[in-house]
Amino acid sequence: MKSSKIFIFILAAFTCLAMLCVFFPKEGIKFFGHSFFFPTFEDVMVRDKNSSAAEKMQILERELLMSEKQNKARSDSVIFFKNFFNTHPAAFVLPDNKTDFFDDFFEQIEKCCSENTAVHIMHYGDSQIEMDRISGILRQRLQERFGGFGAGLMPAVQIIPSSAVNQSSTDNINRYVISGQHRNRASHNRYGALGQVAQVNGSGTISFGACNYGRTFSRTKHWSQVRVFLGQHSKSFQTTLLAGTLQQKQKVENMDNKFSILTWTIDSTKRTSLNFSGSTEVLGIALESHCGVFVDNIPLRGSSGTFFSQIDRTSIAFMYNALNVKLIFLQFGGNMMPQINSQKTIDTYMENMAGQIQFLHQLAPQAKIVLIGPADMSKKVKGKLQTYPLLPELVESMERTANQNNAAFWNIFKVMGGSGSMIDWVRDKPALAAPDYIHFTSRGADKIGEILFDSMMKYYDFYKLRQKS
């Protein structure tokens, strides 16, 4: 074939494709129940961004770590903080813009070791925080600064491995969960602060020990106190703790079948076992030091965070009070996205979430509540990866709902870079997010956790500045 004919053929092919770009309906063509789309000129001509997600995060982190000490005058420092609170993507959105929102919490964690007390932060979320992701780095940084060792509160039966504590339990211990993909309802609603309960009948054993993975944080590998939170129990119930050479039996002194706590002090964090005898409900086990700050990682895969008001309020209040809970993170929203197809769906979800925040305010009036929105999530729309439709609207509604219910809001979607950022996070080398375009990798989760901690410390530094005046 002559070169001139080849050229004419190629030119004709490109002309036909260009005509399709111009005249093919943007809404697609339906054929036998399927929709077919053709890219527009804009889709063809726009190039992928070459900027690295990691580079963007480094810039954001450098901005966070800039110290107000660079400003000599107090008035300049105040301006520095005000600018951060009003403009930085990692800043918290506070109800009525009250920059003293966290003051009570900061006062508590500042003095916990000097007064030999423990302060717990409950970090509820969906599968985005599984395996101690985000919670782990936040815990490590807070404990390094304010004191404490140990992973904090954990369920009696953990079916999803964690990078902090490995657990095992005998088959005759039954696990019941109120919400999420692995939901298995009990015959009652005494699920406690974790939203799950383990039922022991006759006998059973729970064993646990510190993990030693590459990303296991050092502060979770040690603890000096074990506390077991119990619901209803039989009169003959007793527990024996085995840790190294220590073997110590305890019976429940409270025999009126109300909630109880068993506490052991240990000097070894080697493999530890709890042998139960009798009948009881195990609401949770806390691995702690006697003082310090603890971030409790509470993932509920598949949950949208609308389950709290279904739990017996006395079982939650009992644990919140005993754990001295001063801050509650609610990181949800991602599991709602596949169901959201209109603003009305978002509004209904927000009404439910507002009820959950109000419920928690009633049970833990001493605790600050922070609603954390979903990360950017991508799926193919018209054959092209892009942010889930209505996800930005969901994030905006969550911010508004938090503000209206005396809760703070932290915007992961904005921290990541907004619409389309998940694609950059997945494509970064090494990847910050998984190829499902929904979940963070461990590296990405640590980035988010570091930024969350650094942002909190900006408010702490401002708290300290105001104390000096």
C-alpha cells in the first residue's frame, strides 16, 4: 500500500474519532440494558497530574511543623495560629469557631502522669482504621509527649489481626457485635463501649501478647496493668491471670450481677492468659500503664457509625467513666457512599449521625467529640476513575452536622487534596493507598495519623500560649 493511502486512512480514522468526541451524547447511549460512553475532547486532552501525593503531604507536614516560636512577639504568634486555624487543610472545624474547644482535654492529658491517672481516647471507625491504622501512630505520639504505655482497650475476641496486640481465644467463647459486616447480635444489648461482647459459659481462655512487626509501635509492646470489664456474671465466676511466673486468681466481689472490673498489676508483658470459670459477659480488656494517654482502636468493618443509641446506655457509661474517656473520634461515612444517590439520602444519614453524637454527649458529657469524614474514594464513572459522586457533598454535610451538635470536624478528604486525590495516593511510589481506591496502605495511614497528631498539637501550643498571658 502506498504511503499516501496509509496517511489518508489514518487521517480519516482520526477524523471519525474526533467526530465521535464532538457528537456522541455525553449521557451515553443505552443498548440492551447497557450504557456506552465515548470520551469528550476534554477527557482526551487533559493529562494526568505528575505531582506526587507524597510530595504534597511533605509540604503540608512542613507547614504543620512550622513553629510559632519563629515569631518573637505574642501578637505575631496569635496571628500565626489564627491563620492556621482559618486556612490550613488539616485544621479542625470547631463548633462556633471556639479555639478553646480542646482546652479541658489538654488540661487532663497534661497532668495525667503527675496525678497518676489514665486518660482514654476512643477511636471508632470502619475498616479504614483496622489493624491499628491511624490510631497506632496517634497513640505513639501522644504517649511519647504525655506518657503512657500499652495499646489500651481491646475486645475479648479479635477476628481481624492487629499490628499492636495478637490475640487468641478458645472456641467456646462466643463473640457478638452490634454493627458492621461481621454483625452477630446477642440476645441483649449490653455491648459496652466497644459495641461488642464475648459470652463465656463454663470455662474459656483468652491469650494475648505484644506484636513485633516492623510497624508495631514501641509503646504498645509494654504494659503494667490488665483490666477486664465484665457485664452480667454467675456467682461462682472467677478469673485466673497467667503472665510469666505470675499466677493470680480473682473473684468478682460485686455479686449483685452489675458491671464489674477485675484488675491485675504485672511486671512482665510476655504472653498473658486469662482463664475464666463460670458464666460472664466480657465487655473488653485494657492493657495499660497506671498513668498516661491511651488511644483505643475500635474498627467495625462495614459500619456507618449509627449503632451507638442501640446499645444499653448503662454498659457504655460504666466503661466511659471507668476508662476516664475525654475524647471520642467518630471516623465514618465511607460505607455509606455506595448507597448515596441524592442529597436526601445524605440528609437522612446526617439526621441519624446527629442522634448518635447527641447520645454520646449524654453518656460522656466530660468528653469532646470529633467527627472525622471519609477519605477520598474513587470508582470508574463513564469508564474513567474519579471521586464518588456526592462524596464532597457528604463531607460538607458531615462538617455542618458536627458543628450543629457541639462536635469538631476533621476533614481527611481535604487533607488528602480533595477530589481525585485518591488516584494520586494509589499511584504514588511507594503507594499511600490500596488499589481498591478506598483504603490507605499502612504508610498512608501513618501519614494521616501524623498529620492528625500535628494538627492537635497546634491547638495544644495555642492553649499553652494563652495560659502564659
